[in-house]
Amino acid sequence: MRFLRLLLITLGFVSATALASPAALKEGADFITLKNPQAAPAMGKKIEIIEFFMYHCPACNALEPTINEWVKKQGDNIVFRRIHLPLTGEKDPEAHLFLTLEAMNLEASLHAKVLATWHVERSRLTSDDDNTAWAVKNGIDKAKFLSFYNSFSVMGKLKSLGKLVASYQVDSTPTFVVDGRFLTNPSMIGGANPNIPREQLGVATMQVLEGLLAKSKK
């Protein structure tokens, strides 16, 4: 039984690795091309990768170590950024916290701590008061945090976030968009490749991103 499980995992890894080839990717299954491609910022030879996520999303949290390792390996080949889905609309507290930390240039350094609050400490940040208390607990000056939290810039981005997400045709997390053109996510890849074991789905997702990166350079 143990041998069979190891064999399935190995076969799954091989299948996932094969997805790295652009020719192996199945459009409409492993990925889709956006009907209205979104302009990616000019970055020379670097290609933009966007992860659409939500702090409370278990799948996003589970994928975090894999995506972090993959991004690190890409080095100067990509520019990676995140966009938080506004699950509850224009006043979504999770997205509000994300946009505030981003405006304060703290999102990258505190991203893991927000995820740990949700998924390790099991503490839910579901209100403005929760977010403010969390910020203070994690060493951010309260007055400074609130000045960004309630700023015209952050509030404007929060209000328009739903429209931005819709322009990328994103309706679930985690989802990735490559070069403003190609969309993929673990659910699509798992559905298109049922032979890949669930524990290898993160690896398969990174391999699809590899293939889409190559496709973007053509």
C-alpha cells in the first residue's frame, strides 16, 4: 500500500512537471486566455504574476510556502504581486487591511503574520476594530495606521476593487494571472488533470505558471 501511494505521488509529480511545457497546456482546461487582457506595467523582460487571494482562504494559506519558494526561484524573471478579493463588497475588512498594509509598504513583511492570525491563532479579523487592534499588536502606530486606513487613496482603491477583480475574470481564490492575459488556478488544473494527487496540486500549479511564463515570452 505504501509503495502504491509512493508510485501515485511520483506519477503525479511527473505529470505536473510535464505541464511546464507550453505545448502541454490545454487552453480552456489548464488555463484560459482573458477575453479582455489587462495591460501589465512595462518592466523590461520581467513578466507580471498576480495572485488573487483572501486572507481567510485555507487553500491560499496552504499554497503559501509553495508559491513563495517558486517566486524566489524566478528571481528577476517576474514581478509578483497580490490582489485581495473583496468578498463582502466595498467595505470588506480583509481587503481593507491588505490595501492599508500595501499603502504603508508593510504588506510583504506582514503578510505571513496576517495568515498566521487567521490559520494558526484562529483569530478572525472581521471588522475595522479587529484590524486596528491587530495592527497595534504587531507594532504599528495606531494613529499612523488609521491615517492610512481611512485615507482617500485606500478608500478609493477599496471601492473600486470589485471592478478591478471582475476585469480579470476572477471569481475564486487562489487564482493567478500571468502577463495580464492568462488565468489559472489549482481547481482548474486539478479538474483537467485528475491523475495528479491532491498533495501535488501546488507543484502542478507552479508548473502551469512556468508554462504560461514561457508562453508569454513568445
